Amino acid sequence: MNSPLPDHDDPSTAPPNDQEAEQAALGAMLLSRVAIGEVSALVTTHEYYRPAHATIHAAITTMYSGGLPVDPITLAAHLREAGDLERVGGASYLHTLVQATPTSANGSYYAQIVAGMAKQRRLIETGTRLIAHSRNGASDTEQIAARAAAELASIGGAEQRWPDPIPLGTHASLPTFPVGALTPWIAEHVSAVAEFTQTPPDLAATMALAAVATAAGGRVQVEVRPGWREQSNLYLVCAMPPASRKSDVFAAMTEPIYDVERQLQEQSRASIVEAETAKEAAVAEAEGLMAKARKPGDSIDRAALVAEASAAKLLAEQIHVPPRPRLTVSGDITPEPLAQQLAVHRCLVALSPEGNLFDIIAGRYSTKPNLGVILQAHKGERLQTDRITREQPSVDKPALTIGITPQPAVLQDLASTPGARDRGLLARFLYALPPSNLGYRKTRTAPVPAPVAQRYHGRLTRLLHTFYALPEPVTVALTPSADRAVEALQDKLESSLRPDQPLAHLPDWAGKLVGHTTRVALLLHLADRVTSDNWGQPVEETTIDRAAEITAYYTQHALAVFDLIASDPATDAAQTILDWLRRPKTDGSWRTAIKRRDAVAASRRFRTVTQVEPALSLVEAHGYLRADEPHRTGRVGQPASATYRVHPSLQEGGTDAC
């Protein structure tokens, strides 16, 4: 007699599921954008037991991929528009999901529970089908066994199959800028400009960060912990090919900066003229007194005249003529005038839709590159300008922001500049390398809505005026929870620098990643509070999370950029290993598994395991190798030796790399 199937409506007979874990996974996604990526990587809509939860998950990921903010209110509006809100339990149920979540930090663990339950259900369903096959007269035991093996393999297929490798020197589709992590008034303008110009949002978003850094750079700094402060200036580059409409996006995002600069110059004109006139009068008086003192004759009290002239000259020197206000320098300024301008204004931005600045940094118009001022102005190190002119003092804490959109080839030229990598110039930039929409652009698009453009222009203008007026730099602290979030980022970064991890071959760039994250967090914090007077309050944990999402995007693009410019030796070394793996062994067979020492023996360029590890890490990151868990040697102090399985595509006619 056949056993009855379980009753799904009866909790005692329902298939394996965990409603609390499903609710907590969705609640974590509503609480944290970071959790959205973590949960989505582990769970698909097919793995939820309750259909309503699958609908909610699909809506969240759709909003997230579109750069929209995700919370119970915005999600309710999205579901209502799709006609699904009441079907999933109404707006109140979305708030129930949030309340049912102990902490968003455990989102991946809740997702693992959901995925595990889904696998158990598939196993039960597979067993039920196999029993049905045997009872329906399938007498061939080998056929039943083969069917069982195939179905069980399909359940664990995600762990077994080999994805196609990524060609060395390129990356699989790079992530799109997480627009939803930006402050809403910036995000909506970025999205509108990207749609109107039919360009990737990465371009507008990168220039928006440069615009906010122009306002705050060097004028506001963040104190992560006592003894660790970061300025708010950034070096940003978004490389795109010609005909990508970079100039249009550049103008839309930076226009308020030039408007404010003109306003400041107009407002200061009268005071500058007044000071110049007073100084000229004082100098003229001193010169007149000296002229009298030079006249011959005994009736003149020269000592008194000289004393009066000295006093008049001293008074003239004390009259300060304020410099003409500047926020920007041109994109083709050379290092010496840049140092002079920083000595006068301290905080400046170099903006350009082209790569002229990189050409100048590389020394195209001089005998050798001059990197000093660019290096010092990123960190805020004391800038000595005595060799430019004795009348210009040195400046403490110079702050230069860079926002440029060159062609990718310009990055390759910069990488070949002597000292660009060794002295840390390349490590100071956040890179974006989005694809061009050329060939797929819509002909007619809606212009940027006037309220969106006005809001962006008005609030950026307010930021620029507010921070330009600060007499001294202001320091903003972190909340204790934000400090712990930064500490977690440091721990995560540290492990990513190990020899077998993706950033192992970029320690110089990765070493500045957490500092860049705190700088971005400060900019988001200031932009969030532009309409209030509480921007001096500590930066919160959620702001650190948003900044980490943005710098995670730049991390993936930096990996692609450093591959493009071939500025790290690991790329060439990885290609050497890849060429070796593509060749058969002397006996004509193909390598299906290797160890580190095998790779060392592959080329004379490797002498030790330590030398080959960054290259192996890069080959593994591109999917050509897969590391097995190393077996324990049983000897104290004896390190385990990892075994790498080789992708089947590297074997001529081979399909099994196990």
C-alpha cells in the first residue's frame, strides 16, 4: 500500500521548511543593502517554501539592481504598483519581516538555512519520484540507479559544475555603480542624467562623488580613531572610450562648482580692490617718505623720516590682499603651478573630461615626471614650495581632489610612468571602467526633470558655500558602532591580502581601501545632512555600510583596471602558468591537478612557492583553477600543500578535471 504524501497544510506533515529563517532573510535584506547581495548570492526565489516570500525576494532584488532604495515603505509601493502587495500579506507584513529579524548582520546565515531546507525538500521529492518509478514497473535496477544518480547530481549541481573561465586580462561583467547607496538627492540626479545621456550611471556617480569632495575636501576630515584621521578629498577616474558622451555628463555633474566659484570671485572683488588700494597707498606713503629722506640738505631730519618710512612700509606689509577665490584648477596644469596654487588656496579640485592631467603627471612636457605634489596632496602631507617662489609659504594639509574621465589608453600610459606604481600614485585612485552604451542607446530620451536638477544644484551649492566659509578644518568622529564596522572592514581586508586571495597582487591599492571607505562615508554623511545643521554629528554605522558598498564596486573595477594596464607582475606570471597548463605533459597526457611546487617548476621566473602564489591566485580568480581543501600533514609546523584542479577547457578533448 502506498504511503500518503505529506499534507502541506498540516505543520506536522509539511515538507522541511523554516518560516522564521525565510522571514529573517527577507528582513535582513530590508534592513541592509549589504545583506541583499549576501542573501541573493545564496538563495533564489525557487528556494522559498512560501510563494509570498519568493515574490518579496524578487521585488527586492529588482529594486536593488535598479539602484533604488529598499525599505518596507518603498517595497510596499513597488509591490502595490505590480499588484502583488495584498497577495504577499500587505504593507504590515513587510514591517513584520523587519521585526522578525534579530540582526541584518546574520543575513547570510538565515539564507543558508533557507537553502538547506530547499535542498532537503528536493531530496524528498527525488526519493518520492524514484519510489514511484520502481512501483510503476521499472524493473531495470541499473536504469533506476542511473536516474537516481542524475537527480541527486542535479541537486548538488551548483557545487559540481565548472563555470566558464574568464579570459586573463579581462573580467566578467563588472558591477554597475550602486546608485542606491548614494544620498537620494544625488542618486536621483545621477539616474536622470544617465538616462538622458544614455550613459552608464557609473560615470555620473563618480563625478558626483568628485563634486561633493570638492566641497568638503580638506575642509572636513573624519577621525576614525584617535591618531587616525582621513581627509575628505578623493582621486577619482572613470575611464571610457571615445564617443561615450563624457563631456555632457561631466558638465551636468560639475556645473554648480563653477557657478559657485564665479559667485565667490564676484563677491570678493570689492574687498580685494579695497585691500589692494590700501596697500598701494601705504607703499606710496613709504616711498614718499623715503624720497624726502634722500633729498640733500641739512634742514631735513633724516632719522625721523627713515623711521616714519619704515613704519609706513611695515604697515603696508601688514595689509593682506586676499587672493582671488578658487575652487578649481584646469585639467592641464603642471605640477609646479599646482603646488603654488595649493600653497595659496590649500583646497582645490582638478576636473577634466579628458586625460590631460595624466599626460602632465607622466612628464610628457618635462624631462621627467614630477609626482611629489600629487602624492602629498592626497594625504595632506606638508607641502614645501620654497623652490617655486620664496614669497609663497609652505602649506600644511593641502587637499587636492581629482575627477577625470579619460580614455582607457591614458591609464596604460600612466602605468608606464617611472615611479607611478612604486611611489604609490596608482594606489591613490578609485577607478571605474564601465562599458560604453554605444550602439545600444535610445534616440529620444526624457530630459532631466527640472525639480531633480534644481535640487542637485541647490544642495551642492549649499555644501560648497557652507564648507568654503569654514575658518579652520572641522573633524567629524564615528559612532562606536561605526568604528566597529570599520574594524570589521579592516579584518576582511586583511584576509583578502593573503597569497591565495583576489587582492594579494594589489597590496598597495588595497592598503588604502579602508581609508577610502571612511572618506566616502564622510562625504555621504555630509550630503545626507546638507539641509540641516547637524553635519558635525558622528558618522553612523549605516553610512559606513553604504560607503563599503561603493568601495566594493571600485575594488572590482580596480582589479579590471590593473589587469588592463598590466602594471602588476602577477598578470604576466599568471599568463606564464596558463600557457603551461595549456601544453600537454611529455607523455602526451593532460594535467588535471597541480600543486604549488609544480607551478614553480613550470618556468625559470619562479624560484620559490612564495613567488608563484600571487600568480596562482590570479589564475584561480579567473576560474582556470579550483583549490581543494588541503589535507593535514600530521606534522607540527608542517604547512599543508593545496591541490588545484585544472579547468577541463585547458585539456585538449578532455572533459573531466577531477
